[in-house]
Amino acid sequence: MKDGFIKIACATPELKVADCDYNADKIIELIKEAHEKGVKVICFPELSLTGYTCGDLFLQSALLNSAEENLLRIVNETAELEIISIVGLPFTYVNKLYNCASVIYKGEILGIVPKTNIPNYSEFYEARHFTKGFESDSDTIINGKSITFGTNQIFECNDMSGFTFGVEICEDLWVGDTPSIKLAKNGATIIFNLSASDEIIGKSEYRRTIVKAKSGSLISAYAYADAGIGESTTDMVFAGHNIIAENGSVLAESRLFEKGLTIADIDIYRIIHERKKSSTWIYNDHNFTINTFDMNISENNLSRTFPQNPFVPSAKSDLDQRCEEILNIQSVGLMTRLRHIGCKDVVLGLSGGLDSTLALIVCVHAFDMLGLDRKGIHTITMPCFGTTDRTYNNACRLAESYGADLEEINIRESVNQHFSDISHNPDIHDVTYENSQARERTQILMDKANQYGGIVIGTGDLSELALGWATYNGDHMSMYAVNASIPKTLVRWLVNYEADISENPLKSVLLDVLDTPVSPELLPPDDNGKIAQKTEDLVGPYELHDFFLYYMMRFGFAPSKIFRIACLSFKDKYSPQIIMKWEKKFYWRFFSQQFKRSCLPDAPKVGSVTLSPRGDWRMPSDASVHIWIKELEEIEKTL
């Protein structure tokens, strides 16, 4: 299983009530279609061989016999296919009728799983025909072969990949104590649900919510296959609402009242990583029967998409809501710190760039929450060798628009004096030249904070911390770092959100900040007075680094897997060679710069990915990057 991906499908076939021959034909057609598309497991709706709405026909021997005959036909006609099929049918066991799922693979029935919870309310009257499934697994005979029957069954691939699944049926999802809880606790990483859920107003939204929530609480994938058109409409209508979710997010979903396949790539390794990380996740032993199978899971041609900006919601409404929430978290964090220490003054280095602009926005919101005079926000602009008119003017306009205090302290002479003190030639524009400016600015901010009886607000963001793109004991230091959990790609959207809700002249200056190239402005401008030192030319595109950071930190993906999905996500923007170049740079910088992260100032946690040494990330500063780079170099040989 390459990178942990496995393709699964939920299927809603054409159906004729009580016509098992016809239904089996359509099921076989979809199995073959799914197989051609690389699907490894396909799940059909509840009682899909007969139809869910057969009523008292379920007690007719002719129907039951036909269902079993056609089950065997499906087994035989798909025996050569490398795909597991989960098909619903009524099944008799020890003279009782059960609503069951049959798990089929390579000409064998791996197990028969009965429905646990039998609804008998409102429009449902299953107890009239079906018996509640039992936990203790027994054997039944089908076509002369012994088959495991019972609810306590897990189906597991022998390749030790973690590809392990369990099955429950319709109502089993809608109760409090779902069978899927035990299935997941006994190792199932995917839960398949065969369902026949009739459609009424508002039910699709609730169904989607419950599937998402169940996949999240179980740290699993959840595949919900729903009955559709073809079921009897005597009293109900079925919409074929198929949903595939993974750990709280919907990966694929069918439109209502459509037939066919709903396909998604499940990331088994991601699920396993989340369970490893969760200290409250406990595996239990309920004496489950483990049905093992051998499957050749070759490289999966992924149809799953990965957003280029995983830190940023794609929908505008979600983005606005997220931006408001993030700004509130940042602002409340700062507000609480100021209130705790009884402080009414903050000092902020304002460069006219993105990060310091966001820090100023947070300060303004925190001061407004506390009812403090914004003149207590002491912004200091400190022009030097690389400062351009554009960023200088924007810094001044920002402070004026927000009503903050503004002071200009030109540091040219101080830095030149320092060069003289340490015998450094100012014509040599090396790291000493750059870092001397950053440390001079930090010294001024700290000393001004002492004068005002305030604290220095840090402006550096998460992406810079990941790359170590900060001067140690320079802009690396502050007394409260409001942006430390915000990646660069998200900083842009937060500033853009503030611009959207602001009026001119503030709106126009915020938009101009957004349009300014990202730069530390430590090297002199070009001959036209424009920014010459552009950060992304040196360390690489932040959108790539944020992509690498997210999947490394959030899910522990291997470098090869991150490279693979990055090539898919950015295929129209960057070549594999360019992605490889910057991914290797990312890992090298991430490992070599950990010492800066080991002594970070306090900062509010905002998202699921943070680098606080007191919170989510504890890493030795002298850890070797060798195996990460080695893995990438092996791939690089094939490019």
C-alpha cells in the first residue's frame, strides 16, 4: 500500500424490488466498474440484493432462496477481481431471519455480519421480519463452506498495513452505543455502513453531520452506502445519499437521487498516526473474530485532492468565520496577558510588512476589548539600509489610521557604530550585516518597553519559525508573540479580512501591504528604490513550505508522501524538480534551526499545528535530518 492510500467506494445500484436476478446483475456491473477504477473495497446499500422495501415478502422462501443463489453468483462472477465487495441481503441462521452484510473477496465469503439494532418505530417495522444480531460469532454453512456469522468480526489485510475494516448496518449508526465503537477499538480503521435511509426534509444534512462526527470520534474513515431510486415509494422515498468521511471531514459525497459510484482515497496511515498521537485512544479486546485476507494493493492512482493552502479554508464564508475566530483568539490571548500583569502599554516594531501589520491589528483589538487608549500602542519604525519608501510610508499610515502612537528611530548610525566596534566592513553584505540590524531593532524595542513600562509584542509567524527565518535574539525575541501560530499563507488572509471590514484610508493601506513583496529589508534597495531582497527567492515559496509543514506536523507524513501529494496539488504551478529542491531545503532548515524554537517566548496556540517548546513540539536541537533527506534523494534519482 503506497503511502497508506486505499481507494474505496459506496455504490447505489439500479434496483427492482424483490428481483434478485436483476439486482445482482447491476451489483456485478458496479463491482467491475469500480475495479477498473482501482477501487479495493466497494460497499452496497442495506438489503441491496432484494431491496429494502420488500415488506412481508422477506418471509417468502422464494425470495430468500433467490437472494442466497445470487449472492453465490456475485461471489463466482467477481472471483478474479482484486476487490472486496460488501453486499446486503436477508439471511437465515438457525431458523431466524437477519438483515445482513456479506463480505466477498476472490471467490470467497469472508464473513456474514448481521444488523445489531433493529428499528421498529415511525416508518420502520423491521422487527416484524428480522432478529437482532448477536455478538458471539458462530459458523454457518453456505454452499458447503463454513462462514463466520456474527457482529464481532474484523476484516484485516495480511500485509500489516493497518488496512482493517468493520461493518455495521444503517440503524447501527443512529444509536448512541454504535457497534462501530467496538469495531474501531478493536483495530478497524474503516467502517462500512450498508444503509437504507429514507429521505425527508432536513435529513440529508443531519445524516452528513452524524457520519462526519462518527468518523471524527472514532478516528477512522466511515463509508455510508445508501439505498436509492428503485426502492418502493409506497410510503417512502430513498435518495442514494452516499458519504465517505475521514476523521471528521467529508472526502466524497453523492448528489441526492443519483445512482452509481462515490469514490474516495482513504489515508490509512493518517488515521493510524492520529490514533498513535491520541493518548486517550485505547484498543480493547472483545474476543473479535479476525478474518484475514491477502490483497495486492499496488500503487494507487489518487483521485483525492489536497488543497494548496491547507491552513486556509477554501470557502469564502468559512474563511471569513475562521479569520474572525483566529483574530479573537490572538486578541484575547494578548488581552488576558495585559490584564494579568496590569499593563496598559505595548511596544511594536512596525515595518510596513505583513507580519507587523497583523501584530498591530491584534494589539488594536486587544486594546479595544480592554477599553484602553490606542495611544498605549507604541509603534516604532526603525529605517535602515534596506528600508524602502513604500514600507516606511505604509508603517506611518497604519499607525495613523489605527490611532496608535508612532515614533521613528533611524538606526543607521547605531548600526554603523556597531560595525566599527566589531571591525566589520559595511560593504560586506553578509549575515553579520543583516543580523546586526535585526538585533539593534530588538534592543531598541526592549529598552523602549522599559521606558513605557510595557511589553514588546513579537511579530514573527509560524512559517518563519519553521524555517528559522529569524535572527536569534533579534526579531526572534519578544515578551508575547501574537503571530507564532499563524503560518504565512494565513497571515495574508487575516490582513485581507481586516481590510474587507475596514473603510478607507485604512482599507487602502492594508491592501497595499498585501501587495508588497515579503522581505526583511536588510539589504539596500535596487537602483529604483524598490525592494531587492525578497524572502521567497532565498528560502522558497511560502505556499510550498506551509504545505510541507502542515503534512509533516499534523499527520507525520513521510517526505516521499509529502512530495507525492505536493506534486499533485501544485502540478500546474511547480515542476517536481522545483518541489524537490524546496522540500529538501525545508527539512534542512527545519532541523538545523530547532535551537531557535527551543527558547521561544509565550504565544497563544491558534491552530492544530504549532511549534511551542512547551506545547505541541518537543525536539532535540541536535537531531539529524539524514533519513529525511536520504528518502528524498532516493526519489530525486528518478526525476
